[in-house]
Amino acid sequence: MPRPHRFRDVIRIGPVQVGTHNDHRGREKHTAACTAPRCGFSADYPDRSAAELAARTHRCT
């Protein structure tokens, strides 16, 4: 069973949280995930600025 991600440097931009973690190969990844009910948006990005841009431009449907 895979180990859960340990997020650090977590910030909140509107309903979206952006956090940094290391993947199973030791590479640094940045995740943007919406916390609104029934939204389901989440994505991994190679750099922090891309994840923050996705958080700023995200609109729940």
C-alpha cells in the first residue's frame, strides 16, 4: 500500500489549496486541489508557479 503524501508549504487561494510534496521517486511536485463540495479538481505540476496559477484561475462548475 502506498504511503500518503506529506504536504508542506500549504497555502489557500480561494477554495483551492496548493501544497508541495515529494513523489515516490524523490522528485518535488506541487499539487493544486479544490476543497469545494462536489468539485473534484486536483492536478500535479512540476513547479510551484504553475500550481498557483491554476489555483487563481480555477472556477468550479
